Amino acid sequence: MNKSFQIIDTKLNKIVLTKISEHEAHKRVDLLNSCGIVRYKARAA
């Protein structure tokens, strides 16, 4: 069973991306946070 994940912008408290896989969510969060400022996180929808 594949869960749907969301990416949250913790600074603006907004959902930036939704309905993606866990693997894709973590991959994108790592990429978005790679500049050193951790403001994005993934969570199960």
C-alpha cells in the first residue's frame, strides 16, 4: 500500500507539494534543504 505524502514549507506553513510517494518526498526535501536552511519537511497525507 503506497501512502500519499506532502511537502510542507515550515516557514510559511504551506503545503508546497502533495500526492507524491514517500521516496519522492524525502528525495525532494533533501534537495530543497540542501542549501543549509531546513524549512521543508515531508509528512504522510
